[in-house]
Amino acid sequence: MIDEYFLLTPYQDHHPARACNCFSDRKILLETIRKVQQNLNLEDKAYYIADSAFYTAPKLQTPGQHTFWISHPPATIDEAKSLLFADIPMISGKEEGYSFHERLVTYAGIDQKWIVVHSEKRRMAGEKNYVRNLAKRLEKARKSWKKLRAKELACEPDARMAARLWFDAYPYLFADSVQVFSKTKKKNVRKGRPGKDKAVETVYLVDSPLEIVPEVVEQEKARLGRFILATNDLDLDPDTILNYYKPNFATFQYFHQI
């Protein structure tokens, strides 16, 4: 049995001879696959290689269960996003610099094999951008923390809750202990003749020096080289899935360097 693969990509300007610009219409996609199948021998096993533009429920369901494909689930899918950042065991691949994690997934009613691929080359390429982006994230976080420090809250529990929610939003930062202090201020009253005794109120504020959580940063950096590939051929091993997809990565914007 001969394995062949055919590239299905929306990036028409860059496609090779066997590529097609067929994602805009399900009918065109189906006709394209049928035309390719007509030129195959009955014993041929063809794989259709597609990027994340193909990976939507309607398009995945178009080819049918007997047509094999390999694609890239986008990180906008909750399960894909969760898997990219999960603490999962990775097994070294046959090619140096790659490791894999396999998982069986049902998406759009189709049983699939997902592989999380870690590329050391991709991780190293992304580390400089990560450092630059981390600096921007820290600056944004510090500005947000400054606003929270200036916010007057009604009671100490409210102040501690506000701090907890803030740290939930910025998990790469922490404080040894959140300090809550109170101050007394003149209470806002309606305009008019002031009374003899001016009303006052107590408000609560939070403050604490911030520190980076090094473990979170290292975890994020370790996951820089990860991406997910999916196939409806449950018998394909991770090395083969990557090897079929990899020659076409230059056509896909996501894969500038894997």
C-alpha cells in the first residue's frame, strides 16, 4: 500500500503543485478531494494535509470517515489551549529535537488522534520574543497594580478579595503577604449648607511589593515549542504524522519554523 499526501491550503499564492484553495466552500472542498481520489489506485492510502483553516466542524465532516487528513487544531479550541499548557509527559521522537504526547479526542463527532509536538528548535526561536513580551506584560501588570493600590474599598474583606482576584489574573506575579491598611477621609455629602460636624468614613487599600514567580516563567518558556497536530487515522504514529505535515509547513503561516 502506497501512502500519499496532498496539500489543502487557503494560501493560494504559496501552494505547491498539488495544493488547492478550497476552504471557502464545502462543495469545492469535497469536489477537490473526489478528483484526487479518482487518480489514485484502489490500494493507495492518501492523506490530505491542511492548516487550521480546515479545522472547523463543518469542514472536518465534509470529506467523510474514509478520507484521511492531517491538520492543525487552532489554540482557540478550549481543549487545544488547555493541552498546550498542561503538565503532560512527553516522549522523545525518532528525530532529534522533537518529543510527543498522544491523546485520543472526539471533535465534531469524529474520533481523532491529537499529538502535542514539542520542537526544541521552535522553543529556542521563540525565547527572544518571549523575553520581550514578558517585559511588556510586567509593565502592564505594574500599571494595573498601581490602579488597584489607589482604589478605596469599603472593608478589609473587600480589599483582600480584590487583591486575590488581581493575582489570579496575573499568575506570574506574587506577594509574600498582601498588606491592607485603612485611612479615614471626609465623607462625600450632598451640596448645600454643611453641618456642624463633618461626616467621615473609613476606607481600605491594598499594597505590597510584587515579585515574579520564576516557576511560572520557566513553565511558559518550556511550552514555547509546543503545537498540536490532529489526524482521523488513529493508526498513524506521531513521527509519521509530523513527517507528513512538516514538508508543507512553509505554506502555513503558523509554521514559520518547526
